[in-house]
Amino acid sequence: MVNGRLPSMTERRLQLEDMAAEPSGGPGGRGASTRDNLIRAAVRLASGQGIDGVSVRSIAREAGVTEGALYKHFSSKDQLWRDVYGVIVGEMIEEKQGILDSGLSTREAIAEWVRLTYAHYDGNREAFTYVLLLPHPFAEAIGEEYHAQGRLFERLIRRGQRNGEVDGSIRAALARTLFVGLLLSVPSQINEGGLKGPASSYAEDVTHAIVRALGVA
Amino acid sequence: MVNGRLPSMTERRLQLEDMAAEPSGGPGGRGASTRDNLIRAAVRLASGQGIDGVSVRSIAREAGVTEGALYKHFSSKDQLWRDVYGVIVGEMIEEKQGILDSGLSTREAIAEWVRLTYAHYDGNREAFTYVLLLPHPFAEAIGEEYHAQGRLFERLIRRGQRNGEVDGSIRAALARTLFVGLLLSVPSQINEGGLKGPASSYAEDVTHAIVRALGVA
Amino acid sequence: MVNGRLPSMTERRLQLEDMAAEPSGGPGGRGASTRDNLIRAAVRLASGQGIDGVSVRSIAREAGVTEGALYKHFSSKDQLWRDVYGVIVGEMIEEKQGILDSGLSTREAIAEWVRLTYAHYDGNREAFTYVLLLPHPFAEAIGEEYHAQGRLFERLIRRGQRNGEVDGSIRAALARTLFVGLLLSVPSQINEGGLKGPASSYAEDVTHAIVRALGVA
Amino acid sequence: MVNGRLPSMTERRLQLEDMAAEPSGGPGGRGASTRDNLIRAAVRLASGQGIDGVSVRSIAREAGVTEGALYKHFSSKDQLWRDVYGVIVGEMIEEKQGILDSGLSTREAIAEWVRLTYAHYDGNREAFTYVLLLPHPFAEAIGEEYHAQGRLFERLIRRGQRNGEVDGSIRAALARTLFVGLLLSVPSQINEGGLKGPASSYAEDVTHAIVRALGVA
DNA sequence: CATGAATGAGCATTCATTCAT
DNA sequence: AATGAATGAATGCTCATTCAT
């Protein structure tokens, strides 16, 4: 059961860049707040076992605090997952928005999109896995954010079609679908052991595949 | 935690074709065995909430029997999931093997593969979702079966490369990865509400995308 | 919960002498009835794990039949345990009664009692363990039979005291208590690994100890 | 199935002296910790029905808390039984060690041993029954502690044999076996209703019986 | 802020027993 | 006589959550 609201943009500004660097079991060094430690712990565990397999107890233990403490920072377990989601996806979206706002051609924009995405994956596999490769029980509850990246890409495609850079016969929703399928196929396979990392080494190949599949000039 | 063995080929011959036809809540009509009802109930629930979210209690109730009865047919919850998996994936693999054994060209084979896959999805969305779109906690335990379809496709690609039908520069593992990404993107998006309609209506488009992405003649 | 009646003398005449000879897992050879197989299986399992640890399912499986079949022969699990008890204890008591009826001196009678008891243990450790070394949840329900051997010994002691063969100052109930304690200490320790078998090799030592402890001439 | 470790000497220092004084059903008075209440409840129930017959549910109810609370104090039901065992047996062993360290003659030491043992039984029948009269499913897992009292007595006997106080022909293992058999026969019979308590009233008689049975000067 | 004890509902599983065949 | 499917209650244990300190 997952219900409720997402954290606002202002709430979510935590330092998650070095999430993967945090050693498991220790409550973290310099300025690591308990709240951040809990988020990091949750993502770490979820990326390994799936969201459903992670208990409040295990998150608290991994963060080095008690269960009670967790409830000082998050009103419920669901809210914790949603906060975590919002924090990570927010960063991703801002990057993608930057691509659209730049003057890049559709082809160059796609290349940049893939590069950034795979850099993200290589830099923080656990957070990436959490937000993009795991099924989210609260998918509908999220709505806006959940589909934000897809909608950004649809905008890119439609602009390309208007400019004549992209095959005009393909519908934007399908283009987005195929794009996401290709984009995530590599991280997904690396996680499952079917492909050897890093993801960045496949960026060029995947860009070509997307360009060809969507008929980009 | 999920461990153990998969059902053998001979054990798994149940009639699951009309799995989706079973009305929820009723113990099923004419010759529906309790075991089959349990399998159907399990798939139905898992496809809706994910595997982890389904309790033995809910499966039994959905099948119209008690929990004790379930354990007469499956030695554990894990074994139930694996039996279900084996039943469904077995059918799928046999179809795909048929494609390889026929004399179709690589391009025709891909078209047929997509057609069959989407027909399967449209015919039994729940079973398809269960085996192909849900993360399986027992992925490693399955091994063989789990990657069987991917390996079949790799064989198809390599044969095509030898024949000169497929771009020789792409590695088979990557080709398989991109293929699976494109193939499953449509059912996945339909489930998530981002795409409408029967998957079959996208078969041609997806086939084209695959052919172009992989450089098939 | 253990309630009900003991089997009558006529019901209990089964051949249990070769109980230990029955190979586990097989439904038994020549004339082994299902009922006998069930009793043997029950004793075998109880002597290894204690009565409480034995399930109806395990008894049936060990006897090579289904659980339903067990209920054709015994009205309940409790009744099974009581029937088993009656069968074994009946044999033991008849032997001891024979000692009293013979013309042996108290000292010789004790020696014979110990010899017979330890022969019984060595010949069928499982049955002996079941009736004499395991706590019986239905002890009170048995009443008569449960204390029959003790009462026989009390009679022996009182007769000895009348004859002047036994120290007259010791009360019969205490004499019986000490006697049983000494008699069973050896089989009990062998079962627990504190003493090496066979019990018969200790018969003489234990006889001496009893004789001295009770002040028998 | 019972596995795991025993509590260390330092862990086990609870006040169990007045274990029997705790009224059933009430959560206990002044400073009774939940953990102590649970231990007392467990012993109380086990001494009445045997260890196997006691459920976690019943222990929690008897202690006046929920099952969940029990698991805050004991990692499993098995560990609870072992903790309880360690607490009680630890006290008993220290007393017996004291006897060996004193300068008493073998005969006086035995008399003291019996006196202490029966005082223990009379003072806390339930705890005594739990540790000494009930079969322990985890007997092997305990090892050290389980046989500690027996080994202490063997030391006493061997010293007596060296001093010429004890019949040199009897082997120490057998002496220990007979001693334990005689010592426990009285509490055991009192529990079964064959003898009227208190056990202390039999201390002298049993001491004499032991002395005579083992040929102590 | 954080703890640690406690709750009560839920979990997967096993139990003794019944009954139509 | 025996089977095998089914029941319903009970098992040991984990869960998310609360709250006095």
C-alpha cells in the first residue's frame, strides 16, 4: 500500500552524489545527517534485493540507528521510499532538461542523453537501479515525476520531427517507448550479468541503435 | 529467498492457455483442477502486485481453497512460483525454437518472433507479465530456463551474421540486449499505461525498429 | 491432550518381538499387517525424537501408508500412542509377574529382574525407551498399567521384609523409588551417550548396587 | 530442532530464586523485567507440560506480553530455552563446585550434595524439573554444561577412591550413573505422584542408599 | 534527536482429522 | 482397507508502527 505526496523540490536537496561511497555498517563520516544515512541505506538495500524485500528494521540497522529514529525523519515507510525516489529522479530530470534547452541537434541530444544516463549508472548504480530498473509500487501515486523523463524525450522527438531531423511517420509515444527500451536495456543486462560493464562503453553503440531505430537524420 | 529445482518438462504439461479466462473468486468450472486453479490465481495476483506482494493466504483465497490445500500441491511457496514459471516459460521457448528450426530469413524470423511474443502478451497478459516483466527473486536458481530465450536469439543473430544478413560488427550479446529491450518495451509500456491497445498492433513497427537497430538486411 | 482408554488384553496380542528388525521405509515382509507396521513405525520414531516430535504424517510415511489409513486402525493419535504403550508394557509385566510367582529368593529375584530388563533393552531399545524412559503425556490416563511394574516390585520387597531377607526399616514406596532409579539409570545413560552398551554387561553391578542400597540379605 | 549457543556466565545473572512465587497471569510486581517474566513463564509451563508442549504464544500470554515482545528478548524459541537452561544450571553447578572445594569427606560431601539438591527441588520445583527431569532436545548442543554436574561427581568419586574412602573396584562412569539415578529418583517420583514430598525428608535415606550402593566408607 | 520496549496484524508452514471415492 | 484431497486451527516468526523516556 503506497499513498501520499512527493517531497517538494525544496525538501529534497540532499547530497547524494557520493551515495555509493558510503561504507555499509558505519553511520558515516563528516557531515552525514541521519536522514541522509537512512536514504543511502534504503537505496543500497533496495538496489540489491528489490524494494519489497527491504524492512524498516534492515534500513535502520544499515544506517546505524534504531527503527524509532527512522520515524522521526519519515512519516512512514512509504513516504521514505517516495522521498528517496523524488531526490534521485529530481537530479536526473534537471540534467535532461538542460539537454533540451541547449541548442544541440536531435542526434547530438540523443548522444548526450545516453552519455549522461550511463555516466549516472556507472557513478551510482544503486540509485539508478532503484529509480529506473525496479518496479515501483507507488508508480501511479508519483504520476508527474514518474513519467517526466519520458515526456521530455517526447518533446525532443516532436521538435525533431518538426525540424525534419526525425522520421515523421513514427508516433511520439511509440518513439519514447522504444527509446526507453533501448536506453535501459544495457544497465538492466549489466545488472543481470548478461553484459559486462561499464555502461559507458556501450554509449556509442546504443546511440547508433536509437538513431537508426527512430530514423533520426 | 527462493531456492530449489524447476519442474521437469514432463511435469509441466498443464492447460494454461485460458488462464486469463478464469473469473476471479470462483473455483472454476468444468475440469479445473485445484492445482491449476492455484497456478492461475498465483499468476493473476503476481501480475497485478508483483511476486513479493502475493501471500499464500491470498493465493489460496483467490483459488477458493484453504492454505493447507495449497501445500498438498506445492511443497512451498517458492516451489509454487518456480512451477508456475516453468510451465509458462516452457511453452514460450518451444515456440521460439520452432522459429529457429524453420527456414525463415533473419528478418522474417524476427518478424515472426515479435508477432508470436505480442500474441502471447495479448492472449495472456498476466502470465506474460509474470515471466518476462517481473523481476524474479529466484533468477539465478533458474539459470538455464531464465536465459534460454535470449540465447536462442543470439544463435539467430550469429547465423544471420554468418549469412551476411546481419551487420557483422555488432557483438551478439549486445544485439541480444538491444533486441530484448525493444521487444519488451511495448508490453511494458502498455502495462504502465504509457501506450494503448493490443501489443500486436505495434508488431510491425517494433520489427522495423529491431531490423534497423541491428542492421538486418 | 491425551485421554481415553487403554486397549484390552485381547486387543493387544501383536508380534512386536522383532520390532527393531523391521527396515525403515519398507512396508514389511511376510505377514506384517498395516496396523503392526504403524505401531512399529511409531515406536521407532518416538524413541528417536520423543513422542511429541512425531507427527501422524511421519508415522504414516514411515509405515508406507497414507495418513487416512492410520485412522482406519486407530481412532486418534492419542489412542495410537496408548495402544502402543499397552502392547509393550503388557509383555514386560507378564515377565515380571513370572518372577514373583517363581520360588526365587529376594536377592535372586532382583538379579533376574535386572537381567530380564536389560535383555529387553538390548533386544529392543526403541520399545524400551518408548515405554520406560520417555515422559508420557497420558501418564495419569494409563494409571493402572503405568505403575504396574513398580507395584509388583513393592510386593517383592514387602514379602522379603516379612521373610527377614530385606531391611525392615525402609518403606516400600521408597524402596521401589530407589530400585527404579538404579534400574533405569544404566539404559538412560547409554541412550545419552554417558555409558557404553550393552546394558546386560552392567546387570551384575547394578544388582549388587540395588542389593546393597536396599539392605537385601 | 534446537541449535545455538548458551548464554555466557555474565549474561545469566538474573534473580530466579523466587521464580515459583510469581502468580500466573500477572506481569509481576516491583522490579520484574519482561525478560525475567518470560523466563519464569517458560519454566512454569515447561515443568507442567514438557518443553515440546509449550508454544511461544502460551509463554507470552503467561508472561502478560505479546509474542513480538518475546522476540525482542530472545532471538528464537530455541535460544529462549537455552538461556533458561543456562541460567538455572549455572547456579546449580556453582554450589556443587563449592562442595568439592570444601574439605568434606566423601561421605559428608555426598550428604551435602543430596541436601542441596533436594533443597533446590523443594524451593523451585519447576526450575529443577525443567533442567534435570525433562529430556532436552538440545542436549548435545549444550554439551559442557549438560554433563558438568556428572563430571563434578566423577571427580569426587575418584578422589575418594584415591583416599581409600570409596570401593576401588567400581568404575567412575558407572558410579556417576548410579548416583544420578538414585539422586533423581525421589524428585522424579514425587512429580509422578508415587511419593509424597518434600524431597528433603528423604535426603538422609537417599544418602544412605548412595553410600551403600557405591561402597563409601 | 534518539532509544528501546512494546504492539497487533500478518507471514509461511505444519498439524490432526475428515471424507468422498 | 486404503487413498488422496481438503479443512481449519495452531505453529514459530517478522512486520510496520507507536510511545514513554
